[in-house]
Amino acid sequence: MPISHTIHGSSPFPIDDIETRSSSQREGDAHEQVKKLKGPIDAAFIDADKGGYVDYLNKLLPLVKPGGLILAHNTDMVPDYIKALTTNPALETIFYREGAGLALTLKKR
């Protein structure tokens, strides 16, 4: 069962599918690859094209189980992502503001 998914940048954007016993990697456009993920996901880490953060969030949220986490790197560069997190009552987020920022988001329900 997958325990974590990572979306990280550079072109092409790889998606790492980390499982409890093995690991696999998919390459290609992360916006397309994230559609292929299956839930439930315990934790996801987003570090990709900053303009795509809200799209990744919207695609990942239905897959992340209640109590699951979404971490995003360089969030100080993505004000629309911060707004999406802070206006969604199903989410609770802690922002680490050192460097370029890190958001740690709990899906409450």
C-alpha cells in the first residue's frame, strides 16, 4: 500500500511512488502523472513548478486520507497555494517561513 507520493520538479517532472516494500518511479508531465495516482495516500510532498501547486493540491486532496499530510516546498513563492490552503476548512496548515518556506498541511476530514 502506498504510504507517500512525491511530486518534485525539473523537466520531465518525476513522480516517486514509495511503497512499504518497494519503490517505483514514473516520469513525464507531473500534471498528468498525478492523475494516475491511487489513494489512499498518507503523505504527499510537492516540490515542482510553482504555478501548478493549486492544481496538484486539487488532484491530491481526494486521494489523501483524513489525517494525511501534504507538504509543499517553496510556498513563499506561491501565494495562490497559500490562499487555497487557508480558505479550505477541511485543512489545517503550519507554515515554516525560513528560507523559501514549507507548508505542512493536515487533511482534517
